Amino acid sequence: MSVLRELSKRASARPAHIVMSEGGDPRIVAGALAAVTAGTARITLVGAQDDVAAALVAAGTSSHPNIDIQDPATSPLTAEFAEAYVALRKHKGVTHEIAETQARDPLVFAAMMVRLGHADGTVGGAVHTTSDTVRAALQIIGKAKDAPLVSSFFLMALPEGHPSGRDAMIFGDCGLVIEPTAEELAAIAVASAASCKQLLGVEPKVALLSFSTMGSARHAAVTKVTEAAALLKANHPDLKADGELQFDAAFVPEVAASKARGSAVAGHANVMIFPNLDAGNIGYKIAQRIGGADAIGPTLQGLAKPANDLSRGCTAQDVTNMIAVTTLQVAR
């Protein structure tokens, strides 16, 4: 897909150091090799030395100048990470003994590499659950100081030649915040708009989605969305955002013309904000499995430094795409 090629091209112009917490997984190794070949990143694979080395050999190489292996069981960094973990989590009763064990956990080790500046960003989740992957990121890397909350989005790359003429959209939040309040929904919209501009390089047009369009239905669930839209207009007047909108009114100009006349967003939205995780998770998977879109994510936003999650059903290409996205998230 052209948008994915463009992401890779942009990432290769400013490569970052990305640490992969599941370095022994064949998909991770294959995706990492493709990324370093494309020049989008320098990679550290975290895992047992023998397992990672065997995975590299199985992928056709014994080594690569831009791929490093870190085994938490033997790495000289582990002691540093254990001390840092005690300082970070002592308020939760963490002892040195607990910290030494945790520092050997690949998710913790990778997140510590990012926190302490040994890497620019991290990617995991091909093996571990989203909850485990996100927990490590939240506890160790932490929320950005100016972020109201940490949320997620999917970059949805549409098939080339899609009838809409579009190539990509941002869907949020489809992976993390289960039942956002109106205030949280507005914060997710702001963060997702920023991610749209950062990754796609286009002006965000944000649609706050609902089963109602411009008052066509009344319900507490609709009220939450309209309240979020009002907060956006009050606090971010320069952001093009509107709601509540049904998906067809947000996406199809002809439908927007009849359902949402006068809206600067309806029919042309490229950032779709779902009212809760049920809708978001179901929506992105329908677009992926029936619509043929590539779903890159869940990509986290609102963290102090980049840390991203993969689906356990991911492919090597998904890994390569996420490395490019994580590289582009790195502050310069």
C-alpha cells in the first residue's frame, strides 16, 4: 500500500533505535530484518541469547550490523535497570530482590532501555498480551507530562485504489480506554489528531462517532459524544472536529450532504473517534477483515517516549510497519 511505503520512506530519512522485547519470535526477527534492510531503524532484540541467535539463523543470517542482542540474564545493563526499578517502584513496596527479577523480564528490560536512554522506542505484544505490554510501558516509561491520559489508535491503511480515494485514516481508541468519559473522549480526539498530523502529514479532520447524527437520536451515549464535541470546540477551536456523526456521515460526502449539512468535517473525516472500546475494537477489525485495510496498532499515544503494542496475530509485515511508526513517533 502506498501509505505504508511512504511511512517507511519517511522513517528511513530519520532512523531511530528501536528495542523489540520479544526477540526470539520469528515474526519479530523477520520484521526487524526487513526494517534494518529498509533503513528505518537500528534494532535491539531482547531475549535469551541462544533463542534469538537461532531465530536469526532461521531467518537467513547469523548477524547484522544494525541488529544487537540483549539477554537480560547476562546483560551488563540488567543491574542498572534493577536499581532504577527499585527507585521507580519503591512506593509500591518493590524490594531489590523483586527488582532484580523484574529487570530480567523482557518487557521490563526493553521499557527500561527506553526510559534510561539506551533506545528511542520499544515494540512488543506479538507474544505478550496487550495488558502486559501496556502495563510495562505505563509503569516504566510513564505518561507524558502534558498528556491527560494514555490512549491508543490504529493507523488504518486502505487498499490501493479504494473507491473513496482515501489511503489512510486514524481510528481511536480501539485498544486501551474501555469506557471514556466526555473529557477523556475529547483528550483522545486531540491526541489522535496530533498522531494523524505526525504520521500522515495531513490536516486532521476529526469525527466523533455515534449511532446518531446531529441529534437524530437521543440517549445518554449520544450526550457523551456531543459533550466531547463541545469541549473540543471550546478548548481547541482551531481543530476541525465535529460530532455526533454516524460513520457513513463522517466518511461519505453524499451521505454527509443529507445528514450533516454545513459540517466542515462530515464526509471528509480522516480521524474517527469511537465512543467506547466495544465500538472501536469491533470497528477496526471489520475494516481490517472485511474491508481489507491494514491495521497498524494498537499504537500508544500520551507516553513520555514511544512504546507500542502488536496484535498476537501479527505478521512480520505488521512488525516492520510498527517499527516505522514507532520511529516516526520519536521526538527530534
